[in-house]
Amino acid sequence: MGRLYAIEVIYRGIFQKQLATRITRSIVLAAHEEGKLGISFGRYGDSPERNGIPAKGFAIVADDQLTLEEGMAKYEPKEVDVTIAVDDTLCKGVESWAWYGLQPVNKLLKPGGTLLVTSREQPETILQMAHRKETPYNLAILKGTVSFSGLWVYKDDHTDVRILGAIAKILPGLFTLKSVQKTIVDQWNDSVKAESAARAYERISSVAVRPDQGNPETPYKFNFPKWHEMGEGIAIPSIPAGKAIEDPTTHESGGFRPDRNPTFKKYTTRTMRPVVNFDTCIKCTLCWLQCPDSCFDVTPEGLYDANMQACCGCGVCEAVCPVKDCVTMVNETAFEDNASQWEAWRKDKKGYEAWLADKIKSRPERSHGFRYRGQYEEQVPEMLEVARKG
């Protein structure tokens, strides 16, 4: 048996589907240049993806046919040499309808493997989100803006070729930079893209991550029941209706917080989250009514607190709010937990006011969600400039 290489690309459904496909396909083609065999495929055969929901693409490469067939026999690789997260907020963990509960972004990495993240953040910020792993691994950050587009359009900002150049440096046994550049020119006849791959190859570096580094929280885990523990039928407990909320300062109860699914947490699909200015809220109820995931809790005084474990970050609340800057979408990397904003406001209004101002001032322009024809093409020059500077 020869050497088997496995690379996974974790991406956001619809917004990054073409990006992930181009990366995995090009990995296989570059490996072909060096006489290796390979195949690329998505996590789903029929692609039941939804906007923003995490999904996966894989590239499997081997030295010989028998080794490749052995790798292909698995439903998906059980361990990978490189995990690519094309959106840095995916480092919080991955959960989609195909997995059971929240999975660490680095779960499949072999000991000594590399987590490659597209981000403008520093390693310390990424490690605050990524869960701890029992074995050491490497973290490499490809400097650049997260690339979002859509199912039928593609933002040609060189993210794909830059990732290919980085892989040549991270995993030299898979293919060389020369093979990557030839593949790029053969596919797109673009020497500028080949140069972008070379720049990424020269600039990419990684840091070693120890088992004691990272988010110490334990993601959702479960045990399969043994055959003798299973009954003749299946009973699925319903979710309770919910209850009133207790004010953290007065301890009075009021309002309403619905109980939610204790297992499925939609916050892992989020790239941005809403922050609420409770002092300017007019209690119009529009955010509560229009939220597609019913993530707003009604507080005792009739305000609306976005439950951060239920929020998927769609931005509808910001869009429907009639008060300027009352609800503002902020990049997810600016937060370290899912704590209640309303409780923080009730406990320290002055402190919350300063916290809110700090979060809002760093708010980036939203880069995903198709709004008008030509939107993504307009964003490409700025993203290329970020990539050029590194």
C-alpha cells in the first residue's frame, strides 16, 4: 500500500460551494501532474445545502490505484492531513444536518496535521474559537478576506489559487508549487493567478498548537445505545413550551423564553451576530416577529434579547428594525461566548454601552447574500489588494 493523502474543505453551503469545488478539483489535478491518482467529492451526493450551513468537500490522493480505492471505500475520510476552513468563523465548530451535534473544526486532523484558515485574524483569535485537540497540530493562516459569493456566481478573487499555493508549502509530499502553477495555467490560462499561488507559497507559515491550547469547552457528545438497551419503539420527547425570564438585578420574573432544542445549536452557522442597543429599542416587536428561527426572548420589561445559541446570523432583525443602529450585525470573530446581551445590559448599563460602541465601530460590510447583479465583481479589487499585501 502506498501513501494516502486526504484534505477536507469546510465551507458554507451555497455561498462557498463553487470555491470549495474549485479547490478540491485543483488539488487532484495538481497531484496528477506528479503521477498521483485522486478524486474530489462533496459531503452530499444530492447537495441538500442551505445558505450558510456548514458543508464539506474532500480531495483524496494516493500513489497507486489500490491505495486510492482503499481510501474511496470510506464514506468520508476518518482522518485528514489538512483541514481548510474557508471562513474563519467556522473554527467555532461545525454542525450541519449530516453530523451529530457540534464537531470541532480540527476533529479529523491527523497528529501533526495542519488547519489552514482564510482570515485576517491572528492565531490567538482563531485558537479562542477552535476546540482543544488531544494531539498537537499546526495552524496556518492565509491572510485575506473571507470569500462569499453564491450558488450560480463566483467571486474570482484568487482565494482558490492562493490556498493551492499554501498547500504546496504545507504538504510538500502531495505536490510541488511547479505542479500547482501548471495546473492553474492549464485550467484558466492566467499567469497572474499562478503568481498569486507563488506568493501564498512564499508567505504562508504555521504555528504549532499544543493540546492545552484552544477552546476548553467539550462539544456535544453522545453514546449509541447497546442492542439490549433499545426498546421495541422509539419515544422522542417534545420540547417544553418555555417559561418566564428572571431579571438578574431585581430577580423579578416576566416575559417569555421558549425552550429550544438542547442538541441542535444554530449558532455554528453564523458569520455575523446582532448586537442590540436596548436604550434605543422602541419595542416595536418587528425583530421578534420576523426572525425566521424565533431566537428572540421577550424580557420582563418587553425588550427583545437575541438568544445567541439559537441565532444563525441571517441579519433579518437588522433589516427590519426601524431605529438606526438599534440592531447591528457584527463579525462573529469579535465575540468569545454566547452570553445574554440583555443580562449584561441590566447588570451594568454604562459598561454595556461602552462594549456596544466598541463592537459596532469594527463592523465590516457584509460580503455575502446576493443583493444586486455585479455585487461580487465590485468587491474583487478590494479583496485582491488585501491578498496582495498579505
